[in-house]
Amino acid sequence: MAGQRRPVELLLLTGKKNLTKKEIEERKASEVKVKSDKAIKPPSYLSQELKKEFKKIAKELVDIGIMSNLDVDALARYLQVQKQYLEVTEELMNQKPVITIEKEHTDEDGDFVERELIRVTNETYNELLIMQDKLFKNCRAAASDLGLSISSRCKLVVPKKDEEKPKSKEETLFGDNL
């Protein structure tokens, strides 16, 4: 199975692939280039609190050159899922995994005999835990897509080109096509 297609600049800088000048030009022409706009605005459907967070994160992503206007909704969805995750987590902290309930025992006639305290799992806690897990996975995936984690940024960043090596005698005489 083939890996992800990498930008030609990255291939040239890492030296992992030998391409002819014609192949380089063809690959460059076929690559999608997204213009980054410094005036990226948060969508109107975000709350004021999320708009502030959007502007802060968007500015940082634009500054490192990995966000454009096409990523606005992706960042907005990430922020919404993150907010829901935090709300569910806070509610989960207020719940106990096991609760104590009273169970009444009766005789055959339905008359009260005794009351017993039993411990059972808290269904609300379980439901919140499942919801929290789903939200965490969505949040982590969105963060990775946006380059908000260290590992995802390492995959997105193109390494800087080393200083130019002096040309050998052969390269000077016969060119770079060796």
C-alpha cells in the first residue's frame, strides 16, 4: 500500500527520491496550493467565548503557515467538540461510579418486611463515560488534522534547506543532471 503523497519540496529537501527536472515541474504543477489569508474570521455560529479561542489558535496556525480559509470550519468543529468534552468531563467528576440505593423487601401479601441498602453501578456515570470517550476521540482526530499536536506538526512542517553545497568539478562542467 502506497504512503501519503508528499510535497515535492519535501522530497527534494530530504533527498529520499531522485526526480528529473521534468518530473519535479510536473509534480509542482499538480500540487494544490492554498493561499493563506491573514484575515481568517471565526464562523458566526460560534459563541463569543469560542470565537476568542478560534482567533487565538487561528493566528498561531497562520503564523506557522499551516492554516488557510479552507480550515475555518474544521477549527470551529474542533472547538465545539472540545467544549462538549470539557462539559461532559466536568459532569462526570460530579458523578460516582457506584451508588447506594434502598431496596424494600415485602412478603407474599405485599406487606413491608425490611429495607436493604445495596450498591449498584451508576448508569448515568457509564453513559457519560461513553460520551466522554467518543468526544475525546473526535477532539484528538480534529486536533491532529489541524496540526495542534506535536506529532501532527512534525508531519506537516517542511524541513529547512541546508546551506548550498559547493558544486563538484563534474557538476560545474556537465551540470546538475548527473
